[in-house]
Amino acid sequence: MKKIDDLIASVTSIHDRYKAGRMERETVREWVLGLGGYPAPYAAPLGEAAAWFKPLRDMEPEALKLVDLEKLTAIIRPDGA
């Protein structure tokens, strides 16, 4: 079983680095798509993030980044807290 603490720490690190501009979207995309399965309540937001990142999106870069960050935040806080 994968450790939830490790998942949260990893997502938090990726989120913060991407938000600060220290990581490219393509790297984040590949990382998200490489995540395996996790139990509820993390499974649903992980699935949504993977579905979001899977196709390449044609959006304004800032709007795209905002949605990307929301998807990452949803993994960290699956209950919306």
C-alpha cells in the first residue's frame, strides 16, 4: 500500500514549485500521469487530475495554470477542507 503522507508531501512540493514557476507544466503533467492508485478519498481527485492532465490543453497559460493548481490542491485536500 502506498503511503498517503508521501503522496501529500509530493503533491504539496510539486504544487508549490509549479506555482512559483520553478517547474514546467509538462513535468507536472508527466508526474501526475505517473501516479498510481490510492485509496479513497484520494482516488477520485487523482483520477480527476489525471483526466485533466492527459490531453494537451489549448488555453491561456495563466488560466491553464490556475486549473492545474486547483486539481493538485484537490488531491491534497480531497474533502475540500
